[in-house]
Amino acid sequence: MTCLEARDQLPEYALGVLPAERVRDLERHLEGCAGCRRETAELHQGVETMSFSLPQASPPPALADRVVRGLFEGARAKPSQPRASRRAVRVLAAATLAAALVAFGAIGWGVAERHRAQSINAIAIRRIENIDKLDTFIKSLGGQPFQAQLVPVAGIESSGTAVIVSASGANSVVIIDVLPLIPNHGPYSVQLIDRSGRVFSLGHLQSSTSGDLVFVQFTAQDLSRVLSVTILDAHSNVVMTGKVAPYSKG
Amino acid sequence: MTFGREGPLSAESEQELMRQLVAGEEHAIRTLYSRFGRPIYTVGLRMLGSVEAAEELTRDVFLAAWRKGGRFDSERGRLSTWLMAIAHNMAVDRLRHDRGAGRPPLVLVEEVPEPAPLDEEEVLLDRDRAQRALAGLSAAERHLLSQAYFSGWTAREIAESEGIPLGTVKTRLRAALIKLRKSEAEQSRMATRRGIER
Ligand SMILES: [Zn+2]
């Protein structure tokens, strides 16, 4: 396309009325032509002036929140997958993580590996799930497994699962997988509370490549009496909680 | 970096704001909304004619801004120009799509303005400048521009309905947009100068 041809179509392009089949060619020309881009910018400013000349309307006050929510929902992608089915796979997601950790058995579960947890996450999320491997993993630790369904407090949207294995030595592990929280007030930290009221402040949830927030931490602490799992936002407000129950497969 | 809710942003701040939007940071979405939510909603309401359609358009414009945000380049133009172009384009698409369901309500530029609350000086100033820019167009330019802007007609459709050559329509549309842009830029420069003298 020559500049002359491009210029001929630019007013319609700026006004949004150029037929779609011609837009693509024109945009390709614009990518490579600073002169026509400048002309486009000026025409767009004319359109903007037109928009600002309209009697300004007052949007409903609640629209701001709906815009924010719409954006987060859009950001979750996968529009073909209804939310209900995503919830149903929550437990599985945590299991996936653990199963992948099993696959990394060669790395070992020692304290020294804690710092590698994040890179393990990155790889783990990409692995194929196999829930049986979670049992194998739990058994391999020789400890007692628990799980907690994490439920958001009022005003927050998310869901998630925590799996805790209390084992001897440094083999106790906490694995958490939650959907991105809406609204987002991260970074989020993890707290466990046990029967005696003792609080374990653990690290932060990390963004995974799948878009979920995940957490994996090995510890030498005794997690056998943990009652609840709590997720706190950046201002230490509780955003999600879950009561600990015996682990059940899937 | 934090952003105020009023006053112009530097090109650098606009770029940073869009970077944060793309990263999904909520305060960036809210900042963007507090600055541009109203004019975007206005375009939706005036062009599509219902509160529901205006709300839907507003949500979709912000979603599109988030999706396309990586392509925003502050060196190529202002953020408001970019966003208002997205808003107007989407509204036109919807109009054209719904065309079968009857003609959209044609909103005349001359429409009597709604009284605006007193605390919205900024909005009034923008509108005042825009209206003065519009007053500088010839009747023919205004007429053709309205048909493209509000009704989403292509140059060919306008030429056919008006019985004037296609080339003339395109030339007038261009002349009208460039005039608006020049007048607005000139008034904005004068306003800045007055601001400095004060
Ligand atoms: Zn060119």
C-alpha cells in the first residue's frame, strides 16, 4: 500500500467506519510508516474532540467495581471453561503440584531444597496431573496428611486448597493452590494456627505460570496439631480461611 | 509510581500506568477508570442510546485496553486519544452490527446540554473547548462528520445518501477532523498560557 492509498482511507479508519477487510492492510502500512501514523494520530485527536463535545453523562457509581471485576474475569481467560468446573478441580490442582514434586524425588525433600521451591513450582505446574502420585508422595514422607478447602471472606472472590503433611525431620510440607483473588490486594502471606493457639507465619503465595497462586514450603516444625489455614493480604487482613480435615484422595 | 486522579499525566506516567494495567494491578484500573470512565460511558450512552449498552461498552473498552495495553506507545499519542478511539470504534461496530434491528437513535451535536454539577470544572472545560472547536466547522463538515461519527456510516454510504462524490466526502471528513484537532490544540495552548500568567 502506498502512502497515497493509506491517506485516502485514514479519515474513515480514524472514525471507525473503514470496512474491516481494509483495516488490516492499512494497519500493516501504519506499522512501517511514521508519516501516516502521525496523520492518524491527528485524526484521532479530532475524533477525541468530537467525543468530548458530547453532553457528559454520569455513569452509575457501581460501574467502577463492575469494570474492575470484568477485567479480572477477562484476565482469567479460558472463557470456555465455566467457573464451576474450575472449582471442582481445585483439589486436583494441589494434588498436581504434589505429584510433580514426587516426580522430582531425585531432588530430595531436605531443608536445603526449600529455596528451590519456587523453581519447582514453575516446573510442577506444567506437569500432567496424576492424583495417585500424591498418595505416593505423602506415604514417602512417612507423615500424616491433612487438607483444607480455602474459602474467601465476604467481598473476595477466589477458591483454593491447602494440603499439609506433618512428618518428622524437615519433611513436613505445606502446599497451597488458589485462584487469583478479586479484588487483588497482594502479596498474600500464609498463616497456620494450631490447637494451642500457636501461629506459624509462613511465606508468600507466588504467581504460577497457570495463573493460580501457589505456595510450597518444607518445614521442620510440628504441623500435626494445625487447625486452620489463613491467607492474609498485604495489609494483614484475612482474605481466605480453611479448617483442616483429614486428607481425602481427590 | 502513584497517579493522581486529576490533571494531565506526563507521557512517561501514561506509559507506566498502562504497564501496571497490563500487569493487572487494581489501582491502575481504578486510576484509569476515574480519569476516563465518564467520557467513555458518555460515548456509549450517546451513541448506543441505553444505560445497559453504555455500561457494557465501558466494561469492554477497559477489557480491550488491558488486552491491547502492551501496544500503547506514549510517543505516538496521548492515552486519552487512544482510549477514546477504542471506545468510539467499539460503539460504531455495535451500531453497525445492530443496524438490522432498526436505525440507531441519531444524537445531534446541537443537543441541549445537561446541566453539569458544579464540582466538575475539569469536565466542563474539556467540553467547552471541544464545543468551541466544533463551532469552527462549516455546516457541511459538521453534517458529514455527524453521519460518520454518530451513525457509523462509511464514506461510500454517506456519498450515496447525500448524492455527492465519494472523494468529496473523504476530503471533508479529513478537513473536519483536522480542524477540530487544531482548534482544540490552540485553545489548550492558550489555556496553559493563561494558567502560567495567573
Ligand atoms: Zn505512509
